[in-house]
Amino acid sequence: MKDGVEIDAQLLAQAAELLDACRDRNETVAAAESCTGGLIAATLTAIPGSSDVFERGFVTYSNSAKSELLGVPYWLIERHGAVSEDVARAMAGGALTHSHASLAVAVTGVAGPDGGTEEKPVGFVCFAAGRRDEPIRSACVLFGDPGRTEIRRLSVAHALHLLRSLL
């Protein structure tokens, strides 16, 4: 696919494995997405029967959406920037607060081709994942600049891996 991310067999297999593991443990999932624009949700829901695990997704591409839908404080975005571990943690926490899911993952980053800075270049993506009533883990990854499509695909794969690591 030229301009969008193709949900390839590897991502689908990773999603199916996650869904099966969640089913086995009676866990449900919510996703808070910025730079992936709903691709985590699309990948999970591409698997038939995913509705018993995938509870909901939040596509919060703008800063106002992060605040309005997830409760991310504006001051946090202003202080640390939308692409930061602090905001990713707040997004994951907001996804748990505003859903019935037991697990949540959040992703915010610079997919490019524009928008990068020296401090946060294209390919810099921050993730957070956690379960209800436990501390949320976060980290940022620099994927480099393999192109917008690949950064988004790599981000989905990493988010699925983080959710799997919670089980």
C-alpha cells in the first residue's frame, strides 16, 4: 500500500496472539493513539472475534483531543510536549479511566515527514502501557526515519508487544 499502512501477516499474527492471551486471562484492551491514527485498533479488529477483548480505542491526534477525550492536562502537554513519556503515561491512564478495559496502551510520536526537531526527530515515538490499579510503564523509541508508513507500522508492532508484556 503506497500511502497507508498495510496490516501485514506479521502484525496480524502478533495481534491474534495477543487477543488469545488476553482471552485466556480474561483481560480487555483499550488503545490511545496519536501518530498511529487508529492503526492499533484497526489491527486488533482485523481479527475475527476481537470484540470480546478489544474494548475501545481513542484516536487523539490533536492536543485538544488528548485533553478532552483522555483528560491529559494541557499544562502537561505545554511543559513536556505532546510527544513525551509524561503525555504517553497520561494518555494510557486516561484510556483506563475512560473505558472498562483492564489493559491500555498509548502511543504518541513524530511519524514525519515533517514535524521533527533536533530533540524529537522524525521517528521518535513514546509509548506507555499499563493495567488498571498498577503503575504505567513508559519509554520512548527512536525508529530513525524509514518513512512515515514504516514508523507507524513499527509503532503498532511495538504497542502490541507492550500489551503482550503485561500478561
